[in-house]
Amino acid sequence: DLKAFISGLIRRLLIPWFVAIIAEVIIQIPFRGLAFVPGEIYSYIVDTELWYLPCLFISEILFLVTIKCSKSVYIMLMIALAECILGLCLAKEAIANAMRINTACITQLFICIGYLLRHFKNRLFSMKWGAISILIITFIILGLVSMKLWPGKNIDVNHNNYVCLPYSLVMICIGCTAAFLVANRIKRIPGFLRFIGQNTMLYYMSHNFVIAGIKKISRIAGINLPFVLS
């Protein structure tokens, strides 16, 4: 149901996104005045730490269209791969950066992998620990090799930086698959991990303020705390 799907996305993603933007702007007004507000709101829409909320909104709508246009999971995979390549081309030319539309296209491949994991779950989730261990070890080896071949380079999905595109995509696909297979075998996830996972936006919104507060208190106390420790 397209109408129910989109209204759900608006409730779960766009409304929290706008509330978060307004809340952070209001908090900063006493310290920065009103002049910064238009530019700050614009930066939230174009590129900010909350970029993933509008990006996810667009990603999910795109993937719904992909599903509707696909007669089989194999056609879906081909369409998602084509969308990923399109997104990478757009990102290379810095086209469609606003709301990370290019990233939303790229992530179609990763969302498709998640869909396929669910589609073939009986076959995949019956894999033995030996096979899953091979995936994990492969991912670790790929990570170590990438650090050797491209020292100091990072995979950054936010800004579409990939150390070597085919290599990065293979790493992401193997890593995500291994993570899903392991997570499916965890009988009980500790409550504090669930809290952190469910409140990622809260962390992104608050961590700079918390760090600034800790550093200010430490200076008053005459202690010089390193940034990472803060």
C-alpha cells in the first residue's frame, strides 16, 4: 500500500528529522543569535550529520519502486545494481548532493542485499558457523589488505568516498551479510545495545554538546582531558 508506506516514512523519518533540526537550532540561538538560522537549516538539508534521515526516506521509496518494477529477485538485483552505478556516477560529479539523493541511489544495492537475505533466509540462516566464520575471516583479511594497499584511506558512504570502488563494494556486501548472519544467531541482545541502536539520532544530536560540556567542566576542575576521552 503505497499511501500507507509513504505516510509511515513521513511519521518515522521526516517528522523526527524536522523536529531534530528545529530543536538544535533553538538550542543554539542563545549562543549564536538569529543570523545563523537560515544557513544552518539549509546546511541540514544539503549536508549535515543528520543526512541519513532524508537519504533513508528517498532510499526506501526508490526501493519500493524497484520492487514494483521487478518480476523476480534477479531482476531486482540487476535494477538495484544499475541504480547503484547511477548514484556513483552522480556522486563523482557532485550531482544530486542535496538530501543525499546520489547516496540513496548507491544504497539500493545494500538494501537489495538485505531484501535477498530475508528472501532466502531459510537457506542462508541454515548456514553453519564454519561457513559464517569464513565470511568473517574474509572480511577481516580484506580490511587488512585495504589498509596495506590504501593506507589512511576510508570508506565513507556519507561523502561517497571509496578506496577502490569494486573492492569497497565487495567489503560492504561481505561485511553486511556476515553481520546479519551472526545477529540472527544472537538469542538475546543486551538492553544497553538496543538502547544505543534505537537512539542513534539522539547521540548524533547531543554528542558535540556533551563533549563541550565535559571539556568545560574539566577545565574548571583544572584537568586537561583529551578529545577522545571526552
